[in-house]
Amino acid sequence: MATALDSIAEIEHELAHARLDDRGEPYQRTSVMTHVAWVPEAWVEAAEDVLSGLAERHPSRTIVLFPQPDAQDGIDGSVEVDCFPQGEGRKVCTETIRVRLGGARAAAAASVVQPLLLPDLPVFMRWRGLPPFEERSFEELAGVVDRLIVDSTEWPGLPEPYSSLAGFFDHVAVSDIAWARTSRWRAQLASLWPGIADLRRIKVTGTEAQACLLAGWLRSRLARQVDLEHEPSDRLAGVEVDGEPTPFPPGDPPHPSDLLSDELERFTRDPIYEDAARAAV
């Protein structure tokens, strides 16, 4: 059973103990990254569901941060190590560190994360909800990771937040799961070229983020204004160009764990997404 830990030193000590096998020997570390997840209370259930689907595919040290700014100052951590057999006596093991950040510690999360990062491995951070782009605490966390993964579907007030996100493009590589969900439709629209070269208006039945990003993508590729009409839906169900429905793309929408898994395999900036996000505003 996980033990409550109230300091970084205790977390590191418990982690070292949890890495011992039945003979008291440390297992061979198989982590390929450090995965940080910022999970406010409203996103806890959804985040845990996604993380459970990643363990075997991406052996990592996962640091899950639960900010509780209204709680008493301090941290409350727990450690879990899960191993999965890979045949011929081999195992892949993942380390999960869950840390509740109370009071002022929620504004100083980078100081909690840095001592727990695995050396010489990439660091990915999944941020649930709208990041506080103007706050120093967010800037500090973004400064210690190699890739920031967001889902702008979770953001209110679109498309304006894309302007704030764009301010970080030169400082950290950014992935947007909402953008990934448009991939099949972008390929479908691209297949209509050059018939859509002169399009002036797009109607998107989907989430607001999907609508904004598809319109931004077309504006950035065509280098001119494309008007957007949005019909709300919880999934991307249809696209019309200048009043004409486009064929539905083949394939099924990916599972949330698959979307995050794909983003954890990207290590460079995505200039096409960056252009689309800027043009979405």
C-alpha cells in the first residue's frame, strides 16, 4: 500500500525501496522518459484512466501533480512501482509518484519536480485544463520540460488562448491533442486539392478547438482569410467547404491513451500546428 510522504527526501527514499525485488536487489531501470502530469481536481478521474493505459507502452517515471492551492502548505506524496512481464524472464517497470501540492507549494511545483527527474532522459508534461500562461509557476514548469502536451478542447474562451500559447513556442515544443484529433480530416481536406484552393468558408461540426484549429490550418496554408462556422459537437462529425459537405474520412477516432501515447513519441516542434494555432485567433 502506498505510504504518505511529506518531503522530497522521503519520496526518493521510498522510491529506492520500492525498486527492490524479492531478493533485495534493485531492478534494472527501463524508463525511457520522465512524464509529468498536472492534474487539477476536476481532471483526476480522466487523467488516471489515461495513465493506466500508458504504463506498458511507455515505461517511465511518471510524476502526477495534484494542485490544492486552498489546502495547508506542504506536500503529500506516494510511490508505486508496477512491473509487466515481457517474456524470457524480462520485465518492464514503471514508477509513479503522486504528489499533492498544498497551499504555496502549488505555486512552486518546479522545485518539487526537478529533484525527481531522471537524468539524461526527455521530460514530457501533460497539462490538464487551461494553463495559467501569465503565472510564474507555469513558466518555471515549462522551463524544465522538453515537451508540453495540452488539449485545447479543455479550454474555455477559444480562440484567444492560442495567442498566449504561441508565446511559448520558442521555449518548449508543444503538442495539442485537439490538433491530433483533426489529423484524419486534415488528410481528407488535403486530398481535395486543388479543388479547395479558392475556398472562402468552412463549417465544422465538432468541438470548438477542432473548429478553430481546422480553420487556422487552412488560413495558414492558403495564406488568406477563411471564415469559420461552428456547429458544436463532442466529436468531429463533419466538415463543409463553401457549403458542400466533404467525404467522411476512413478509420475510427483514436482512444485518448493512444493520442497521448503518440505525442510522447514526438521530440521536435510541429511548425504546421504552430502556424495553425496562431492563425486560429
